[in-house]
Amino acid sequence: MPAPTILFGAFDRHNFGDLLFPHIAAALLPGRPLIFAGLAGRDLRPFGGHRVPALAQLATEWHDRPVRLIHVGGELLTCNAWQAALMLQSPDAAPALIARLDTHPAARQNWARQQLGLTALAPYCVPRRLFPAAERILYCGVGGVDLADSPAALRHEVLASLRSADAIGVRDPTTLAHLGAAGISARLMPDPAVLLAELFTPAIEAHGRCGEVAALRKASPDYLAVQLGADFGDDATLTEIAAQLDQAAAAGDCAIALFRAGSAPWHDDLDCLRRLAARLHTRPVHLFGSLNLWDICALIAHSRAYCGSSLHGRIAAMAFGLPRTNFIHPDQGHKQAAFAQAWDAGQPGAVEVRHIADALAFSRATRPAARQHIATEIAARYRQDFAALEA
């Protein structure tokens, strides 16, 4: 019996991309004994995810036993303990915690340690000392575009953990350059979600034929799939986004479907979508309620185009050869821009909200065959790179 493989990531909370990663890694490791792990013990199966034990528990159980550990994707290198622990709380509990601890760094860190059972500043980067008998520790398609701007102590901890790994794959040239400057060798590879259509089209099609997705498709066969994070919730920004979406929907003769790509704290907010819907003149506007991973995949796959702030909303559309664009705040969106520049040539990158309509028009004007070619090529590249790292 081979040593089990721990698939580790942020799939202990509700976020579209993070919920996808362990499914993709498992599909690429058929027959391998697998353990799905997060920072906290959680059960995300009602949302299409996994039931996961906490990393601290596994570190105790497997400390002296052979195991393989794969960081399966995400912007893991810059997620600090406070952010990680807060995003594991319920949306109702998070505001009070932020109000009490956000301006008290030492208290924040102490609270995070208690929540996670770990002393790490960057807990999604696993140091070898937690699993000293590990046969291999890998990072597959992770990101850290803001690593150079992270606090020095966190950055040094992350680099030390990376140096103890056996192989590293990062999903954008910015992260690759950060690691190269620190003398750490890494492979540039796509994000794992580029395999979504190749691996899971039958399951996604099944979800598209039932429930809320089927009802949406029946009511509005042509629709734009639109998502935005809670940080776009000020009135002026929502008003501008609504005007841009109205223009894009009119140009494509489409309805609009608003959905959430993540319900964890600091992700998407249903009230924000309601306020956006109230500003839209386009009809019909659908407020998509399901948070099931595969329903979200089906919503995007059957849309005419995707636009939003979620990188993995974009990548899902990319995998299905659909028009797509990300919109961002002027001082944010680094990971979206970095990924688009590296892997999505010929499509709009990450634009300010005032350019949404133009970006969608540009993307919709590109040839479907060209978009499908990108999807096929990038999926093949990920398979190749994953196999090289995992060998």
C-alpha cells in the first residue's frame, strides 16, 4: 500500500476555486489513497466540497509516518493566519471579530493560533517539520503575487517553507520572479481549474439539467453570468457596474444572472447583489441562490459570457471557451491580471469597472475556435506540469 497523499488547501471554507482544487487533484491521482485536509475540520459536502480534518490533527497523526503532501492550488503564499482563521468563521460572526481584533495585531495572531492550532504566520504553507517523515511535499499551481509586499516575518517564513519542499509550481510570472529572487527554483504552470471542462463536463451537464440552473436556462437561455466581491458594494461603484452591465446585456441581447462565487467572510455578499439588481434596467435579472459548486460551474458553462471579480469564475469560463473578463478596483486585482497576462492572451485582462462593457464586447468578438484552442492548450499544459511535479 503506497503512502497516503494529503491534498491540502483552503477547501475548508466556501470559495469556488478552493472547492474545485481537491476534485481536480483527486481526478489526476486515480487509485491513490487520499486525505483531504484544511486548516480546520469542516464538512463542505452540502456544497459539493469535501469533509476535511484539520492540518494540526493530521500533523500529530502522521508526524512519524510516511505521507505525501500536495498544496493543491490557490493564492496560498500570502494568506496570513488572521485572514485564514477569520474566513473559517460564519459570516454572522466575522463582523464582531473584525471590530474587536482588526487593529490589534498581537491579539489577532493569538486568536488565530487558538483557532488553527498552529503557530504559523502563513498557515497554508506547510513546513517540513510538521511532517518530517513526508516522502514528498509539493506545491501545484499556487500563487503569491503580493509576496514581496508582505510583512518581512511572513515572507521569510513562507520562503523557508518553500525551501523545504521537494517541488514547486506557481501559476503566474510575478510569483515565479519573487521566488527566483530568493534563490528558490519553481516551475511556471497554469491554475488547476483549467481542467474543469475536460474532467467534469458530464457532472456539470447533469447539474445544468435540473434545479435552479435548469429553471434559469428555461426562463433566459441567453444570459451573462455576473459575480462581484463584497468590496464592490459602495453605491457609486454599484451604479457604475450596473450601467456597464446594462450596456453589455443590450449589446448581446442577454439577461443577467447574478451569483456568488464564495460565501466565506471577505468573499461575496448576497445583499450586495440585491443592491446591484435594483440598479439594473436589464430584464430579466436573475439572482442565483445556489452555492453548490457544480451548480455554479453549470451556471457559468451555459452562460454567454462571464464577468466578475473572481479569478476562478474567469478560469471556468476559459475552460469552456467562453468570453470572459475580470473587473477590479484600481488598487487590487493583482492575481487576476497576472494570470490573464500569463495564460489568457488575446482576451481582456483585469479592467476597471468603467471598462466592463468594452471588455466584454472585445471578448465576445474573438473567434470561438480561438477561445477553445486556448482552453485545450492550457489544460494539456497543466496535465504535463502536474505529472512532472508529482513524479
